[in-house]
Amino acid sequence: MRLGVFRSACVLGAALLSACTNGSSTSKQPQAPADEIVIGVAGPMSGALKPFGEQLRRGAQQAVADLNAQGGVLGKQVRLVIGDDQCDPPRAVRVANNLVNKGVVFVAGHFCSGSSIPASEIYAEEGIVQITPASTNPKLTEMAAADGVQTLFRTTGRDDRQGTFAGAWLATKYAGKNVAILHDRSAYGREVADEALRAMEAAGLKAALRDTYAQKQADFSALIAKLKNSNIDAVYIGGYHNDVALIVRQAREQGFNGEFASVDALNTSEFWRIAGSSGKGVRFTDAASLADLPGARTVVANFRAHGSEPEGYALNAYAAVQAWAAGAEIAKSTIGSDIAAALHANTIPTVLGDLDWDAKGDLKNPRYAWYVWSGGEFFEEP
């Protein structure tokens, strides 16, 4: 998925972190000591999408803590360094170079596809395995595969598959009704909305309204007026949680009673803090929950024991670190090409269940579900 004011503080957790990066340094750093392995996590640790960066950070930190408690990887302790790209592409390139200079052999990240795509070129050139917990734009893996890159993977699905899932559901749920398809003009929002539109119309339901909006607006009255004038029964939005929350809140304040559905960017409690009670009943698509799997229960309990709920992409980030570690143990190596070969050739047990990747590094069988917001929490629909 996914973009980004800068916060200079780095969060240290239980001796898990001994270095931080804000993405601005380009000086060469010493390589890792012989008795440790350095890995990185990168995303928007500050700025408008900070909640998602924190999800990635918490997931990676917990995974590193658990790995080290079990003896590390290949008999060595793992050290995590953090990169804050604020979901800004040029900054993401600086972060990637800085992580390389710090000697990382693996990166869990980035969050926004607009950051992952340019950063992936750096990691590929250096032979570093990159597993993104959240970047969903199909171009990320399509472009890398076209260039022969084998070291890029996801622990999340793709926008085209998410959009197709949503569109087919919209056509059935709102058959004969007026549905609006909106997006925020970002690569992420546009891709999911366009795929949902194609799937919905292929299933026989034409959109009553198609429109876009600029991100970070303060007033969505003009857009809401269009929804009301078009007698819209349901709205599907491809965009980020902050804008969608404002649209929903202002729509309710202005007397629009249609239903809202959106995308996986709503899987943060920040949505409810902005939308308030207006967010009740808002749906969004995301990967089907696997938190109750036997392999996930202990991990979820560890998160909660440390006062952290593993919401959003935290488990995806945990799984990314888990998969890299499993690949290293299979290959008996931290060399990127060796680990990539191990991941491509094996089914890897993770907190998300058993993961398999195709030749492009995409998950072979992503499962989607609908989630509904109510009372400040979201729940998976049966």
C-alpha cells in the first residue's frame, strides 16, 4: 500500500534496537559484528500515516525479540534498525541507502507502494531480501520480476485481487441500487477502486457515480453533495483512513445516510478516532484474520503482554521477519539469493499460516474478508 512531518525520536524496545535512522544520513556505517545479524524495518514512522509505520515497527520488534529469545538466527542474535520514509519516495531511497550502509541483510518494508518501488531497486542491486508487509500495488512485483529480481516478496495481497473481491461483493450486496466508486488519486486508492469497478460492472452492476478527491482536504461538502444528488445507496472508497474518516463523519453530519465500504487502509484505530461514532457500520476489506490459528495465539499473547494490540499490519511484519529467518535457516546463509531461493522453493510456516510465493514473490493464495467498525473496534464478518 501506501505516504507521509518528521519525528526525530526513535523508539527503543527491550534491547531490541541499538540504532535508528531518520533517512537523512548517507554516511557509511560499520558492518555488523561477527556475532550478530542486522535487519531493518522501514515505513512511515512519522507523519500522517505514522500509525501504519508503528504497526510495522511493533511487528518487527516482537519478531526479533522472539527470535533472539529462541537463540537467534544461525546461532547469532538479530539487531533491528528502523527507517522512517514518511511514505515519501525520495526519502525512501535515502532510507534504503542508509539501511544498506548499516549492513542490513534483510528489510521488512516499506509500507507505501510508492516508497517500496524505488527502495526495492536499491535492495535488489545489493542482493538484499525485501519482504513488504503492506505494499499492495501490483507494479511492485511485476516490475521487479520483469527485471529478473528474485529477492522481493510480500506477506500481503495485491490491490487487483482486493479490488476484485470487493467488486464482486458490491454487485451482489447492492444489486439494483446506486453505488458510487471514489478514490483519492493515489496509486493505491486508484488501483483498488478501478479493480473494484471492473469486477462490479462485470458482475452486472453499473456505477451510478465515479469521482475522485484530493487527499488531506478539510471540507468534503462538494463531494457529499454529489452523493446526495445522485441518490447514492452505497459508497466504495479507495483511499487512506484519515480522508475516509472525514468523509464519513461529514457525510453523516450533512444528512447522507448511504453505506460506506473501503479498503485495508482502514485497519487502524486512528480511523475511529477521526470518524467517531459516525464510523459505525463502515466496512473495509483486508486479509482474513488468522489470529486464532494455533501458530498465532502465542505471538498475539506476547504482543498483548507488552501492552500492544497487533492490529493492522503488525502480524504481517512479524511474518515477514519470521519468513526471512526461516529462509536463512533453510539456506544456512544470510546471502539474499540463497534465502530467496529457499523461500521460493518451500512452504514457510508463519504467524499468518503457511505461506507460499509465486515466481514474482506474490502470495499464491491470499484470502480476503470484510471487517465492520463498531464501538471503536472492527470485527470480521462471518
